[in-house]
Amino acid sequence: MIQRLVIAIVVTTGIVAAQEKAPEFLKPGAEHKFLEQFVGEWDCEFEAIVEPGKPPVKSKSQMTGRMVGGFWSIVEVKGDFLGLPYHGQGTFGFDSKKKKYVGTWADSMSEFFWKYEGTAEGGKLALHSEGPNPEKFDQMLKTRDTWEFNGKDTVVLTGEVAGPDGKLMPMMKATCTRKKP
């Protein structure tokens, strides 16, 4: 009986000591909460400038957004582009050490893995990157993707790429509307 009591006291003391030394985990902040706007099911209309001076190419897609641990928004897009199936996935988060939003993008149209850094102001998330020049794949160009939330049911993605003079010019636009439950 005494032996069981001693074992119980030792185990209980060990549990209490472990709880006192448990690490304090980082909790999502206001910057992470901003990313919750991506959560849901969306219908998107897409326009891309494939050739300068020609009308934009239009297509439709669906976007799904979810959160992971309150820190990361995962966005998945499925649709078609130029008659081919399209599938893309992005991750967006906030790096509290850098004090910047960060993200990635990968899709079925290229082997390039996009890496982003940027800021959010008001309802806009502006993410900067470098990507391959569509005309000369061995050259990299500066880009900016801006996600603008207009209320809780509309988000507009504008993609821009640096021209020969270094100024950003529109390359694509997607308008996404939240699906009604």
C-alpha cells in the first residue's frame, strides 16, 4: 500500500513539474487573422494578357481556402486555362520575425516555385516575388500579386510583372465571389 502511494506521489510530482516547464507556444496574431478571409469556397473569373495588344484570355475556376493552425491560409485553385486543366496551390502566412507576410505558389502550368514576401494594408495583401520571364525563361522579372478583399464575399487578385522599364504592368486579374452556403 505504501509502495503504491509513493509511486503515485512520484508520478504526480513528475506530471506537475513537466507542466510547469511546458513551452509557451506561439499564438496566431491579428496578422494571421487577416488570412482567414481566404477561407471558403469561391467561384472565380480569370483574365490574362497572353500577348500584348491582344484581348485578354478568359477562363473560370474554383478556389478553396482553409486555415492550418490559425497561422497559414492554404488556397487551392482548379479550373482551365487555354483549354488545358489548371491546378494551383498557395500558402500564405505572416512571419513575425520578419514582420512580413510570406507565401508560396505552385501550379500545373510550370515547374517554377514562387516565393513571396509582402505587406497587408486595409483589405489588400500585396506579395512581391521574382519569376521567369515568359518570353525568355532564363531571365527573372519582378512581380507583385495583390489580393484585395472587397467585403467578405469578393476578392480580386491582380498579377503584375515588371516591363522593360522596370515598372509593374498588369498581367492577369481574377475576380472571385464566395459561394453561397
